[in-house]
Amino acid sequence: MTFYPYKNGRLHIEGVSLDELAARVGTPFYCYSASAMETAYTSFVAALGDLPATVCYALKANSNQAVIRTFARLGAGADVVSEGELRRAVAAGVPAKKIVFAGVGKQPSEMATALDAGILQFNVESLPELEALSRVAQEKGRVAPVALRINPDVDALTHAKISTGKAENKFGIDIPSLRGFLASAADLPGVRIEGLAVHIGSQVTDVNPYRTAFERLAGLFVELRDAGWPLERLDMGGGLGIAYRDDAAPDIKRYAEIVRETTQGVGCKLIFEPGRFLTGNAGLLVTRTVYVKHGTARRFAIVDAAMNDLIRPTLYDAWHDIRPVAQSAADAPREPYDIVGPICESSDIFAEQRPLPTVAPDDLLAICSTGAYGAVMSSSYNSRPPAPEILVRGNDYAVIRPRIDYEELIGQDRLPEWLEDEGVSSEPRGAA
Ligand code: LLP
């Protein structure tokens, strides 16, 4: 099933034409297919079958209220990594009892907010963090539910910048230091260790590293529970990748099988924290070509989206499919284009030497698979208001985040008193 059909020669998202959306909000803009998100969620849940699982959508992938609520309606919880995300999850209607708070650097004030909300668990990654949480909980006369995030020292075979499960990564508690850790943790009155957690990295496409990580996690779980720790839950993290090109997507059934095999007989509840898998292929970034420039070495299509809208190609050398909104004949000749933004950096580039049918000024292009880690990682660099977001469902659509205007953008700044004077000189060398 495609959520992005060509109809009457123009690219659509579900039943809505991208031309119509471009006319409504201008370019660049993000649009998401609600049906693609729902399908991804239900396929994830279906693969897990009768496993006792709670799926906590990792908000960091796309934290628009409408997106969170789409998943909450289907029964999802939330994986949050900051007070901001916690507040977004609660505001979108996610029950606190389905919220997991992860991250290596939680502040005491954030812990306090999460305790007051009554979340399911804090995923703790270090002894100082556990001590801080115990203090915060004790001050409130509470006991915080904790899962210890284990660093399994497993290579997730993904991009180095999004690999998190190796000993040299900042994440989790090393297995060799776990016993010493637990000896210190035993006396802390404000925490109760109820689970273990792991997350080996993101955009994981070879599911085999999961087996090693989950085996280690399940082994530790049984060992600690036998030693008397009141463990109830295993948090398997997120990370399952998507197909960015026509290459094979990771096999969700194999993934679920690995979970089943490695946790069989352990007798615990399971938590999953997928982000990209649920939203990645549900989004397009639509941009308009401003100029086409023929250099001596390259042909550039200069578009109106930029690295401030989508940083993934710049940051991770990520490859995103780029489709012209105007359908071309299957046998139309293709030429290599560099698709670049207007920002004054050579790294402001979406694709290099990409074979495309002729691109002309004003042509719309759709940058695909941008529903995860797209809008959430955008900025206003070069004083460009971030791209608006639209959610589409069937023939319906709604603007779920409008573009802010320049007044609002500039209005976020404040002048200090000493600069609040009549104005500045228009003389070439300053005040006469
Ligand atoms: N759980 C934890 C503890 C995580 O650190 C992450 C992602 C997830 C779950 C969700 O992972 P996912 O299922 O989305 O792979 N900005 C990067 C991705 C960073 C992922 C960080 N952690 C990118 O654009 O590829």
C-alpha cells in the first residue's frame, strides 16, 4: 500500500494533493500521513502478538501534539527524555502510567515533575542520578519506580552518531560495574528498582545485535530477581530502523521472534520505545525549486528548504529519497542533480548527484521518509522560520503547526535597557 500515490500526474499524500497543501501553507512544509503512522503502529503491535507489551512511543522522533495523540488513541504510552517531552505527552492525553522517562542527565526539577505526574518508570543510567532521584522522591515522601539502563556492550551496526550500546558510549550502566552499583543502590530509600532497560542505537536494520543485547538483559534480569530484587519489567528500548530507499526494511517479525526467544520463561512485562519505526516513513518535506544553476562540475537545484528544516543529511550523511511532485514518464531521461538549500554553508545539502528527471524553477520536490527526526530537529538558523506541519488523513488535512511569522521570530529577542534608545545612526561610520 502506498500512502503517496501519483494521481492525475501529481504526487499526493493519501487523498490530498501536495499542490493543494503548498497553496495553503506555502513551502517548505512537512506533511504526515496519519494512516501510515497507524499502519506502522498496528504492524508493530501485531508482530508482538500476545507478548505482555506496552509500546511507549519515543516522542523525540516527532513530538507534535497531533502525532502523539494519534498514537495515544491507539493505546500507546510515551518514552520521554525531558520535562518538555513529559509535558507534551501529558498534554496529548497519554496516561502517566504509560510514560517512561529516559535520558542520562535528568535534573532534580524534572524528576520532581515526573514524580508528581505519577509516571510508570524512570530509566536510570548512573549512581549519581539514582541518588538524586532517591533524594527528590524522599523529600516528597515517595518511592520512585526505577529501571536500570544497562550498557550491553553490543555493536548495533548503525551510524556511529546514533549507536548507543557500546562500552565507549555515554549510555547505561556497564555490566561489570553492575554489582558494585547495586550494593550502593540497596540502601537508597527513595527508589525501587523494578526493571532493567536497554537501547543499543537507532536505525538498526540488522536485527541480530538485538539478540545479543536482549540475551544479556534477560540473563541479568533472572539473576537479579533470584537475588531478591523486585524486578517486574524489561524495557527493550527502540531503534528498529526503516527502509529509506528501496532496500529491505528490517524484518519486524524476526525482531519480535528474537524478543520472544530471549524473554521466554523470564516471566516479566515488556516495554518498547519505537520512534522512527512509527513515524519515519509517514512524513514528507515538500520544497519548491528556486533556481537551477549549472556549474562547471555540477548541476544544482537550489530549493527553499534547508538544513535548518532537515539536518539529517548534514549530520548523519543520511540518504532521503527525493520525488518530483510532477509525475514523469518511467523512461524520462535523468540527470544528476545536487539538491541544495539556500543557507550559506556547503553542508546545506539534501542530496548529491541524484539522478532526477529535468528539474525547473518552481518545481515542487518531496523529500521522503522525513516523519522522524525532521521537524523536531529543525531550528531557525539564518532566521528562517521553521517549516509548518500538516497532518493528512484520507481526504482531510489539518495544519498541526503553523509557520510563525517574522514578527514572532524576531519578537523572541529582548533588548537590554542600555540599548533601548532612539535608534541607530544611519551614517556609514556610526553616530556623528
Ligand atoms: N529509546 C531511547 C533510550 C533512545 O535513545 C531512542 C533514540 C529511542 C528510544 C528511539 O529510537 P528510534 O526507535 O527512533 O530509533 N536523530 C537521529 C536519531 C537519534 C535517536 C536517539 N535515540 C536520526 O535522525 O537518525
